[in-house]
Amino acid sequence: MSVPTEGKTKKAEATRTLLIEAAERLIAQKGLENVSTREILQEAGQKNQSALQYHFGSKGGLIGATINERTLQLDSRRLELLNAIEGKPTLRQIIKVIVRPLLELIRNDAAGKNYLIFLSQAITRPNWDLAKIIEDFNIVGLGRSYTLYDEALPHLSEEDRTMRKQIGFDLAILTLKRWCMGEEKINYTLEEIEEFITKMTLAILTAE
């Protein structure tokens, strides 16, 4: 690859990152439906109005890319946690594999908090489908975690397991979103939040 081509590639990657980070910030601040592509371009410092379309095709494409970018980061950590478990994992261990990378992401990272707030809005959209997201974005660690859920809950129907997994995921995201936004009534440490989410998810998964 020539030096000029390398320079163009790095610039394109930098622009792509700026747009993703701008989208996370604005959507966290204003809401998914209240942010225009023009605002995202301005926040990213992009004067070229076609930059977003060039890199992502549309606002929806940008949202998908944003989910994918962070998902890969989170999933790499989930795979590490899964591989560290010896023997057959318990439900408690599986829940922590799903939740802990989210806590690590938001602990000291403003961009991570923006993403969590962004994700909390994405999961409430009518077309959100967790199983499809896992498949479309090849989220191996999360997919393996949910397969382990299925193996641990063979007495439940597939429909029941799917519903409980979705509710558990929503519980984790929405609870952490409230922590990120500094809501006064949530005075827990992240360690206490993790234990709270774990207990509540266990209750959902094992309810008669």
C-alpha cells in the first residue's frame, strides 16, 4: 500500500470513529429520535454533508455500526470470562459473564456511559430483536452465554426461555442506564449493582 493511500485510509477510519462517538454522545443526551444526521455531522466536526452517507449509508446504518463497534469490545471480554470458567457454569456465573463487561465499560469511561445510555434507547425500539442482533453481528460470547442458559433451563419451553433472556438483558441495560445518568435513588456502587442485577435475573430465570 502506498503512503498516500495509507494516509487516506487512516483519515477515513478517524472520520468513521468521530461519527460513531458523536452519535453516542448526542443520542445519550437528546434521545434516539431527536438527533438528526446534520447534528451528528456537526458534533463530529465534519463539514462534508455526505460523510455519514459515505461511511454508513444512513442514520440507521450508523446506529448499527455503533452497536457493532462496542459489541465486539464487550464480546471479547465475555469470551475471556467464559473461557476462565472451569467445568459446567452455574446460572450465576453465566449472568456475570453477560453483565460484568458492561460494568467494566462504564466504570471510568464517559464514552462507555454514552454507549450504555444509547443502547438503553435502542432496546426499546419496536424492531429490536436480541436473537437477531446476536446473529447479525456475530456476537459469539453473548450467543454462547444464552446457549448455556438454554442448557441450564431445559424444563422451560423455548418461548419461555427466550422471553426470560430478553427480560434479563433489558433489566441489566436499563438498571445500568439509570446508574450512568446519576439518578439520585440509585446510590449503589457498581459492585452492588452487579449483585442486584444478578439476583433479579436469577429470580426471573428460575421463577415457577
